[in-house]
Amino acid sequence: MGTASTSTTRVAIAGATGYAGQELVRILARHPAVRLVAAMSSGATSTPRPMPALARIWDDPVVPLDIDRLIADTDIVFLALPEAASADVAPKLLAGGRRVIDLSGAYRIRDNAHRDKWYPATGPLPDGVVYGLAERDALSMKTARLISCPGCYPTAALVALSPLSDAGLLSGSVIVDAKSGVSGAGKAPSDRTHFSENHGSVAAYGLFSHRHGPEIEQELGREVTFVPHLVPLDRGILETIYATLVPGTTAARVDEVMHAAYADAPFVRLTGSHLPEIKHVAYTNFCDVGWKVDAHTGRIILISCLDNLVKGAAGQAVQNMNIVLGLDQRTGLL
């Protein structure tokens, strides 16, 4: 509880009051191999506050952001900050010799022009930045100075599509029809996330203008039509993904490729023709993927589900930390 742990790896969270930040506190405060030394807010002038929902898990208050303390007292810092704040804080932590695991989008886009468009506050990428999808990028993360965790929507899409893309089984563009619970929009209230607007409704948003679209395209190396929707749930993502297979690709070949890719992945559950649902993954770090192939047309439909606050954010970040520390990826997450 609090700072009572005797573990030697010291970790801290900047942005601990947001949804992903609180989830990080919940996981890291009980993690057996690290010591959570501080949970900080997103600003240096905020008032210290308790987190009643985490009582007896983490009883210390959330304190104002203090970069000097983060450099002096920690080994790894998790940033659950808005993009512009991460872009400001991360270089200072790197200059102070800290390793950074960033949950924001500030460092996800590698192309300078695309990054200037979607994340203009970031500027040039610092040395040692690695995109961190645990199931694919584990080797490169081990020596990274800054791990940029994928977005929640891209995580679900990439887990489902990367094996097929890497095996050369996809032909042409891909459509990702994605639906997310309201917590994916962050904690700041808006008309769109107001209960009276969201309850009993489903709404598409961000057509051709959502920053996760170019992130998915970057990692897949192909054109993607990405359409996100807001649904009246507190958490969870379900993506229905439409793609065309190269001629001659059989359902058996798809099964073979998917199971080979994730044979050793502790948090990917392949369900095949038994299509997954959000309730199957809520409050867990699992990403469940099912699919069906139409042999007559060569089309494949994949269903990918995860909890946007766990596998799509805090859980994936801790999974990445476990990789950095040489731990079993499941440590503190099961």
C-alpha cells in the first residue's frame, strides 16, 4: 500500500488523475517487482488530492507535477498526460537519465510531416524512441529510452491485422469499423460524452480526421479506412475489420498464421470462429481476436476486442515495463 513496498525499481506516474492514470496507479501499487514512489497530476500548480476509489490500494495523495522529483527519485516514469504536456515533459526526463513510458500519442508518428500535422507540439523525435506494441516490438523495447505505447484503437487493429500483413496475405486496403466506450474520450467532459447525449445512442466521429488512422497505416504499411464510433459503455473497444485476402489464401492458412504469431503471446486470445465480445475482455489486459473467411470471395472479417483502459492503455504500458525489466509479461497483470 502506498510506498511501503521494498522493491528496488522505482516508478512514478505523471497524470495520475485521468482514467488511464488511475488504472496505472491501481496496477503499479500492487505490482510485486516495482515500488510506486509518486502519483502526480498533470500540472505543477494543482492541489494535492486523495483518490477515494483507490483507498487501501494507494493511500498517498496525488501531488502536483514535479519534474525535478521525478528525475531524482525514480527509474521509470509513466506519462499519462495530454500530448502537448508529454511533448514538454518527456525530453526533460530523458535529459535527466530517466526511462519514459508514454501513453499519449506525442511520439507515435515517425514521419516528421505527419507528426507536425497530428501532434504539432512534439517537434523532432528524441533519440531512443520506440513504438511499443508488446506482441511485436518486445526486442526493440528492451533498450529503448522512451516507449511510445500504441493508441487503444490501433492496438486492437494491429493485433488483429499484423500477422496477416506480415505474412503477405492481405490485398488492397482495409476497413476498420471501431466502437469505443466513453472513457476512451478522456476525463474532460464534453457535449459528446455527456450522459444525456451518449446514453441510448451510437455516433460515428472523426471521419478522415482521427489521429489513430495514420498510426494504423504507419504500422501496417497500407491504406486503412478507419471509422471510430462512440457507444454508451464506460469502457471497452470492439473493432469489426474488413479485408481481402490474396487469391488462394485458405481459412486454414489464416488459422496457421494467426496461431504461429501468438503462440507465445500471453495476452492475445484467438477465438477463431467464436467471435469475441467486450464483456469477455473488460477489466483485463487481454485482446481477443476472432475471424471468419469467405472462401468464395476471399474476404475476411476479424473481430478484435480489448479494454481501452487496460490493454489499450495502462495494462499495455505495464506489460511494456515488464519487458524492459526482463520480467514475465504477465507480472502484476493477472
